[in-house]
Amino acid sequence: MTAATLTQGAITLVGERLADPAQVAAVASRDDNRDPVYDAVMWGPLTLANGLPGTALLYGELARADGTWRPVAHRHLAAAGRAMASAPSHGLFSGPAALLAAAQTCAGREGHYASLRRDLATWVAEDQTERLRAVRGRAQEGGAGVDWAAYDLINGLSGTARLLLDSAADPAESGPAVEAALTASLRHLVALSAPIRVDGHRVPGWWVPPELQISDRDRADYPRGDFNLGMAHGISGPLAVLCSAYEAGREVPGMRAAVEYIAEWLLGWTLRDEAGAYWPARVSWDDELAARRPDALFTRTAWCYGTPGVAAALHRAGTALGRPRWREAAVDALRAALRRDESRWAIEGPTVCHGYAGLLRVLARVAVASGDDELRAGCQRLRVKVLGCADATAPFAFRHLMRFSAAARSPVAHRAVNVAGMLEGAAGVALALLPVGGEPLPWDRCLGLV
């Protein structure tokens, strides 16, 4: 059996296993599908990460090539819509914005769901405006630094800005509220990139101070705050969104300078080991201000944190602004990642966020954009690893691996849970296995890849 046949078989299997949204909800919401760190069920009906908008993305993409999947896409989108009244809004990946991302993907070339998309786009624009106002309010009160919600791709203002960029380009969704929110969002991301002065030091504006850290553990690890490099929660997400806006002709004052500053800052944090270049996940206040860079810092070889996400954003920036050095640095670091011992990748299982599928999708996107043969070979290798995780006995064909906390008493390192969605579930695995051609697939924008 050829690799293409095996890949298509895995995609089809996931499609068949997830086809009934009621059954998906029944399995995914079971109490045994718990995150062992946060002790929470891995199910959010209106999330891209592990809910129905994430599964709708899969069927929207499948329907582009095979119309028999369109009724399934509609079922998942409708089921997600019924959950909207009880779902909180947390940026692109949760709430009405997640539903809009799914509806935009399910719309296809025919432009389905125009009325729904227009209503959701207006809601997202108005919500974005309120969130921007809150960020400005904190700054006016003298609070230096920002939290993740002010800029990140998952829960923050850059993910929803990317969504509004597509809304503004679609006559069915565009309007005064969308235009105003998009422009304000891009100006905000540009302003965020400007250095700020804190305690007499000049530091990047996306510094997260200790009081705005997301957890007690982060406050302990970063007592003077930190600077996040990752695609999911770091500055690589805004960099990717600014590049999308620039390429779409939506330039605002200072955008090129912002892209240049972020890209050069990331390049300044290139660390090296025996395999080659890599980027750390996060850097502390003291690391940023030190006279010399540390010899080593924790990283992952994942979409969310580490070299893959940073490389994807840098390659996009180099393409947008015509900077071969940035593109070469991105490709070089991805080659080094493939040379590095897999035991040091710090990724687990087949899924997108911090698993093999996310690395595969980044490699595939950059391989197509660069034409690099070594990255193409890496795609084949990662595809085999993803397919090797398939489990015919699993309800959704692929399981998500959750690492137990260090304090947990367990004879195994992970708990395998049945997650349906895009970021942490089987739908994302199938999406990552879809071919990457010249025309970008809509779902890739949710990862900052287009």
C-alpha cells in the first residue's frame, strides 16, 4: 500500500469516526477524558481545540474536495451553533470566534452560511473593540507590560485579528464594525512591538510581568516576568498575523518596522546545540537583560512552542518583506530540528499543539514555500510517525497524550484521552495529513501558517 493510500485511509477513518456530533460529544465529554494536570474534562463544545468548531473545520476542508462530506460539515456547524449561548468567549479558539472560523471554512468556494458569518463577524468585531479598549485602559493607568490575552494567537487579540482579516475581505462579512476593529487591532499589534522602559531598562513591549502570569507556577518560574517566543502564546503569533495583513494589502503605519523588530529579536535569541540552531520556548527578564545569552534553555520541537512555530513565522516574515536571511535561518533551524535526537523534541503523541501533527504541518508549509528537499523528506518521516499512532480501537482513531504532572503518582508518563477537536484532537491529526499545495487551506490560518 502506498504512503498516499495509507494517509487517505487515516483521514477517511477519522472522518467516519467523528461524523456524528452527538456521538462525538458523548465520548469526548466522558469523565475519564480528563487532563491529569488541570483535572478538567478535555471537552469544550464551542472550541477549536477540542470541540465541535474544530471538527467542523475538518469536514469543511474535506468538502472542498468531496461534496459528500458537506452535510456532515453542516451537522457539526449546526451542533456548534447550538452550544453558543453557554460558551464563554476566549479569543479565536473559544466561543463565537471559533464558530466563525469554522463557518468561514465550511462556507467553501460557494459562500455558504453568509448570514451566519455576517452576524458572527460583527459580534467578533464588537468584542474585539471592547477587548482593545480594556488593554488601552490598563496602559493608561500606568500598568507596564501585557498578559497573553493582549496579543496571543490562541486566546488573544492576534488570533481574532487574523479572523477579522478574512472577514474584511469577504463582502458577506465585511462592514464598518469589522473594518474599524481590524484596523485598530493591527495598530495595536504594531504598538505592542515597540520597546518599553521598565525599571530603567528598554525591553520588548510584549513583556508579561509577574502579576499577569497565567499561573502560580509561572510566577515562581518568572518572578520578574518573561518574554514568550512561541506561536501559540508568544510573539511569533502576532508576527505571523502582521505578515498576513501586510501580504493582504492591509498595511498600517509602522507595520514593516514592527515585523523587522520582532524578526530580529527572534533571531537574536537563536541558541545552538550539537544539532544546530533552535529557539527557546520562553526567556526570563534576567535572560533578556543578561550581558550574554545562556548556553541552553528549555524548548519543544512543537507548533506551540519552540523552533517550528518560530521558524514558520520567520519564514513568512522573510517572504513578506523579501529578507532571504530570515528565510534561511528558518529553514536551517528546521533542518537542525530534524537532525536532533527525537527524545529531545519534548513532544508527545500524534496531535497538533505539542505533538507530531503540528510539527508535520509546519514542515509541510515551509517545505512548499522554500522548496527544500530536506524538509520534504522530514514531512515523509513525520507522516509515518503520525500514521504509526493510529489506533483502530480508539473511538476517534487517534488519541491525545496528556503528560501527568511531576507530582502525580503514575506508572506511566501519559494519559491517553479521546479528544475530537483540531488543536488537541483527532480532527487536527486528519487536517495535518491533508496535502499541502499551492493554494492555502483555510484551517491553516488558525495555526498562523497562512
